[in-house]
Amino acid sequence: MVQDTLPTVVLVHGAFEDGTAWSGVISRLQGAGYRVMAPAVPLRGIGSDVAYLENVLSTVQGPMVLAGHSYGGVLISELAARNRRVAALVYAAAFIPEKGENIDGLNSQFPGSLIGPDTTYTVNYAGGSDLYVRPEAYRQLYAGDRQASDAAVAAAAQRPLDTSALTERTTAQAPSNIPKFAMVATRDKAVAPAAQQFQAERAGAQISHVCSAHDMPVSHPGVVAGVIEKAALTTALVSPSQ
């Protein structure tokens, strides 16, 4: 039974995946009584994706905990700056940008990411260019904790990110008074662990380290759900931003 006193948890996926990446996390949170949403992110660019997700959040009543994986961290940071009902933020192997930064700049600041022409390719379309992970590189780059067969299935079904999202600059950052929790994936080959650590420290987040590849919500759902529940407990102690 859903507990009316609990916040709604909104899970925001990143590039090369969809909402099913959160399946293990969702089942655990639902079992604990949380209302959970894992919307489909268009992956068309930061401004476009934030605008879409703002409309999704408008359908939610009461306080919310937002959790973002990878690129999803950029989106929840901007959403928190725009919505006063966001009471806590959780970052899982995610970017935590400040205003005016972009993904390429953050990920190139520290060594460790294998994202590049050897592991990715692009497909042009009428409105832009989509970035995909090469199937043969998907497990190494993204899903190192999965069986090869499982990683191959995920690679075949991946959802691309418009390349404009990599250089688009953020227009806001998460307010300083919102509690933040960051899980650094220490075996990440997509977002450098040092970059995750730097951004988490700068944001004043409570930091935990997970021996995980980049796909943390898939490979360590119990750990991720546990941190989200910890974040949810703070919502009764603080007032949402703005």
C-alpha cells in the first residue's frame, strides 16, 4: 500500500537506455510503498528534454525526489532549479553540472572516459545527429557488470542521444539548499570516476562509492534504491527550494 506521507520518486534515465534501466530500482521502491515514475526522456537536448520533463512533473502532486543516471543528472539539476516541490536529488554515476557548463567539458576534465570515435558512431537525421555506442564496445564502455549476452541485447535496443546535448550549456543548477546524494561508480568507463567525484564534492552531496560500471541502476539496483530511500527520508526535514 502506498504511504501518503512519502514523496513521489521520479527516475530520469540517461543516454543509450530507456526507463527500463530502472526496473530493479522501481520494484524495490514500489515494494517499500513509494509512488514511482520513470518517464521516457526524448534525448533530444538539454533544453528540450527539461521542457518535456517539466510537463511530466506537473502531473505529480506533492514533494518529489528526483534521481538521475548519467545524462539524467544534468536534467534533474535543471528541473530542481525550476520546481519548488523537488525536495531531494540523487545522482547515480551522473553529471552534476553548474550553470553554463556542458557535458563534453565536464567529462574531458579528468581522464578515464572511453567515449570517443572508437566506441561510438553517429547517425544523421533531418533535425540533427544521433550518437550511438558501437555494439562491440557497449559492454566495455557501459555495461561491464553484465553478462556478455545481456549487454548485447541492451546494445541492440539502445536509444541514442542527440549530439547537440554534449555541447549545449546548462542554464541553471540545482539550488544549494536541496539535499543531494551522489553515488560514484568506481569502475565507470563512460563518465570518469574522478569527474563524478569532483562534481559531487563541489555540489556538497553526500557521497557513496559503488564498485560498479556505468550502468549502476541496472547492475546495483538495491544500492541505488537504498540511497533513494535515504534521500526520501530528508524530505520531511527540509523545505523544498524556492
